[in-house]
Amino acid sequence: MDRREFLKTAMVTAAAAQGARAQNGPVRNLKRPLAITMWDFSWLERRWPGAGYEDWDSILDELKQRGYDAVRIDAYPHLVAAAASRTWELLPRWNQQVWGSPAKNRVRVQPELNQFIRKCADRGLWVALSTWFRQDADDTRMKIRRPEDLGQVWKTTLDSIAADGLLKHVLYVDLCNEFPLPDWAPFLPSDTERANQRGQEWMRNAIAAVRTAYPQMDFTFSITTEYEKLKKQDVSMLDFLEAHIWMTQWTTFYDDIAYTYERFDPKGYENLVERGKKVYLSNPDHWKAGLVHGIHTIADWSRATRKPLVTTECWAVVDYKDWPLLEWDWVKELCELGVQTASATGRWVAMATSNFCGPQFAGMWRDISWHQRLTGMIHEGPVERDQSNR
């Protein structure tokens, strides 16, 4: 990629879009970086004894103790729009990972969503809303057929939050996790890409449908693919960039250890146990260099588009858990490097320490001083001036 040409082209596009929105939402008004973590759909689904989220008061107090300012959760907007107070039967997305439920489960979204937001507000915590479009027994998510439908389910969800006076505690809305991956948005046409016309229309029209009702909010679509096509992406409809960044995206690490995101097969974790740490320690500088390159690539994208950055999923490997012969030390080492590198760029207004910062990841969650050190590092980082009050 020609970095100079990329920066020039993207800045012209961003300048043309300036002034389209008179109001700045919370993200664009941040002058000090926030430490944020991802509790995905675990906050609601992992509430059986020992799952980690049974007692919201306790874990939110622990989150504050570790220095975090915000939490990103799944608001299940398609279920809220269909019947907010109904008890829904959810199907497992996997049984090898420990996000969400490894088996069939039942949840109710409202009033639980508002109860959770209120508990966060009581502790001065922001709540960022996103969605993985969890599959229920009726596959309600497939009722979304147009971008306007996507915007409408979010409008209905925000209406339900606003009705309890809680909207002021919402940091932003990510209309679809890692758009347009079919894992999370199976209702999209198969040829949808962020860099093509169809993907652009979905992002632009969905946001327009909800922004009309909530112009004071910040909206985005988080990203984890098409990083080789950043130059082709029009992001003028996004208020900020929510990029998910791991060392494994920018290196051959997963190929080298034969990890292929197995969802219901233990083979992936068997290969992680056998090869993960060993391969990392064989050449740590190589793997670190890949992570640093990825972070700077995304920082350049932020400068080119004049959009602030948020990252809630990062920096080492995508999948990990407490498991026999899996150790956290090398993962935490990479995560610390990620925070240091990203913070120094001045492009991030909010970032995570990893995507394992939750009570179900006991080996990382219990290291309170590690979290406090990294969240302190985040809070002390600079924010470049071109990102706010535009």
C-alpha cells in the first residue's frame, strides 16, 4: 500500500464529509482515553453458578477496581425489536470457547439490559452497545432483510433504553460486530464487503435510519477483515473506527500452530497447547513485529480518515481460555506491547487490554495489578487533536 497516496485520498474524502453532522457524540468528545472491555453476550448468558456473571454488582465493582471505564455488550437488538420481555431460547455458537453459553440457553433481554446499564451508571461506567446477532430457536435475526431493518431494530432498542432515562450512559452503538462477517450477520447478501457498493449501502443506510431518531449518538460498524482494502473503504458514515487487532492477523502464527478456529472440536486447543507458546518463544521478536505493524497500519488509517479509534478485541491471539497446559504469561506479554504501542500513537480514544478481560478468564482476571498497570497506561496516553469536535 502506498502510504502517502492512501493518506491524501482518505483525507479528501473525510474533509468532504465534515459538517454532515452538527453534533458530536460521547466518543468524539473524549479528551482522555478510556479503558474498555468486551463482555459480549456473556453478561446475560453466563449466569449459571460458576459462569462468572451471576452477580453483576460484584463483577462491576471488580471491573472498576481494575481501572476500567467502559464495557461493551451485546444488546440483542433483533430480540428487543421482536419481543423485548419474551424469554428466548438461544442456540450455542460454540462449545470450545467460553464467551456466552456452550449449550442451549434461555434469556430475557428487557428489563435485564436496562438493569445492567443502570448498575454500570451507578459506578460511573459507560456502556457500549454492539451485537453478534445471536441465533434463537426461531432464527429471528433473519427477519432483517434491508439496511433500514437493521437501523430500525437498533432504534427500537435505543427507544427502550431511553424510556428509562438511561441513554446518557451509552458510549456508542456498533450496529454489527465485525461487519460483514457471515458468522455474525448471516442475513447479509453473500457478496457484501465493506469495500464494495453493497457493503457501503448497508452501513450508510442502516446508520441513517437510526441517526434520524438519535443524532446525539455515535455509530459505527466494527471491523476485523478487509484490512488489505482500507484504501477502498468509504468510512464517512462512521463516527469512529472500531478495529479488532491481533498479532495473529498480521503473521502466520495460526498457520504455524495449525489453529483454525474450531468451534465444536477440541483439536484447535490441543494444537494451542502443543505448539502455541513454543512457537511464540522460538522467535518472539518476529511475532511482536507483526503486531506492531498491524497497530501502525490501523493508526495510519485513523489519521487518513481523521476518525478516532476504539479497539475492544485485541492484541495477542483471538481465542484462549483457562485450560490444562495453557499459560497466560506470553499472551499478557503481547497484550502489554499492544497497549503500549497503540497508546503511543495518540489515535485511540478507547482501548481494551485484551479480549479476555472478563471473570470467566480466571487466569487473567485475577491478576489485578496487571490490569491496573495497563489501564493506567491507557489513561495516560495522548489523544491527537484532529479527532474530536470536528
